Amino acid sequence: MFRSIESPKARVTITVDGNDVEVDATASVAAALFGAGVTTVRRSVVGDRPRAPYCLMGICFECLVTIDGVPNRQACLVPVRDGMTVSFQRGARAMEEGGQ
């Protein structure tokens, strides 16, 4: 009797820290990560504490990730595209201990 008037959303596949994830093609990287259940996108520089997107409009810099090999990209400002590779960043302490 009832049917949706919304058309299905286009999907793309991105690679997040080595795992393929299918996400909404119209989303920013930060929104796509939230939609995939990811809540921590980087670790703080000094204390290696988990950080997550906060403002989602490019002001706070809490959503910094490496996108296609380019570090310190604001995930909230970059639209996803098929085949994109996203990796999380680690703080200086973790790097000293051999982390990535």
C-alpha cells in the first residue's frame, strides 16, 4: 500500500585502515566513517588519546586523517569517492613506540 518516494542512495567503496567499507557517495569522509560505526579517527599528538570529529565544518581539526597518502586532511571537508584510501593518524608517543 505504501512505498518510498526516495530513490536508493548511491554507494561507493572506500578503504579504511585496510578494510573495505561501503558508504553513501554523497557523504564527507567524516560522515561516512560515522555511518560505518567508526568513532575514533586519530590519536592525540602528546597523550595518544582517542580523538573524533567534533564540529564537522572544518573549524576544530579533530578529524585529521591520511587520505590517499596525504596526511592531516580534514575528514569533514573531503567528499568520499570510490576507491579512496583513508588511514588513521597516531600521536607522537605512539610513533616513538613503533606505531603508525
